[in-house]
Amino acid sequence: MFPNPSNGNLKIDFNIPLPDKSLKFSVKDLLGNNLATFYEICSHKIGLHTIRTELNNLPQGVYFVEAIYDNVKSIQKLILTK
């Protein structure tokens, strides 16, 4: 995830090791509430991929970006600055 801290424009590089698995990226607040789901797909080609998203609608603060791939969850802290 780059840059972090971010001004709202976010780039995420990720690797897909197996085809035809579900993948979802979402942003959560400190209480775990889902604020946005910005990428969701049920099948993807194997290999390295990049997505870009804008989170300009969120106020500055600390958030968590959650990635769920084939029911495996990964969470990274994201700091938004304005």
C-alpha cells in the first residue's frame, strides 16, 4: 500500500497465487465498521496486479485496509492526511 500516510490517492500492489478465488478490499474505521468496499472480484488471473483508489471522501485519520482473499484476511493500517 503506497503512499502511507496518504492524501487519499492510494495504490495497492497484490499477488494472486491461485485463479478463480474471491478477492475484496475494504476500508474500516477504528471500531471495525466498513466504510467503503473499493474492489471486489470473484476471479482474477494469476500474478502481480495493481489497483488505485481515491479515498478523498474520508476525513483525515487512522483507518484499516482489509483484504480478503479466498477467506484469508489481511489488515494494514492506513493514515489519511489532508
